[in-house]
Amino acid sequence: MLRRLVAGLVLLGALGLAIELLLLEHFDSFLQWMPLVSLGGALVTTTAVALRPTSWSLWLHRLVMGLTAATGVAGLYLHYGGNAALEREIEPGVEGLALAWNALRGAVPTMAPGAMIQLGLLGLIQTWRHPALGRREVPPGAAPSARTPAQPSTRE
């Protein structure tokens, strides 16, 4: 049940972000298309995993969600850089903390791509220890009770 709720949040978040980017006409260049493509992939793979989870669809979903988070990191960098360049044009002598502060509060929402990072991480959480993977993912050093019979303890 919890896995389905997380899938619903991923779908809702991806759809909402995609609509927002389309309304903002966030498709002037290749770099602006990246989040739209990533969100499209998130919608497809989340739906596939929710309807019929297979090992293959889960690994593809993990890849797409990792790329979605990476796209968010790239967006933070690009938004901040664009704002910093604009601030240098407006006020040529600005540097250091003053530049950073002005760029963070600039015309382009610097922290908005953080939603992509959050969505990617949420999608990865959706696949954590998914039964369709055919094995339990036990972190190293986990308690022996968390191990499956196919995973002998290394303490012996």
C-alpha cells in the first residue's frame, strides 16, 4: 500500500512539474528540454512499475529516477549561473556573498529544480527492496535477521 502511495506522489509530482514547465514555455533550448524529457520518462516508468512491476521495469525506473535527480542538480547549477550572470550585468562590481545572495533571489527561480531532485529520490525510494527484484537488498553490516537464507552471514 505504501509503495502505491509513493508511486501516486511521483506521478502527481511529475505531472505537475511537467505542466508547470510547459506553461512557462521551458523549451527554448536543448538544456530546457532535459527536465521535460526526464519527467516524461518518470511518468512512463512509474506507471509501468505501478501496473506491472518486473525486474527490468524496476531497473529502468531506477535509471530514469537517477537521471531525474541529476537533471535537478544540473538545473540548480544553470539557474544559479544565469542569475549570477544577470546580476553581474546589472551591477558590474558585485562579487562574493552579495553576488550569491542576489543570484539566489534572482529572476529565475534558483531552487525550483530542487523539486526534480526530490522527485527522483522519491522514485528511487519507491523501488527500495521491491519484491519483484527477486532478492532482498540487504546493506552491508545489516543484522543477520534481515538476511535471506541465500545470503550467508560473513561473521562465521
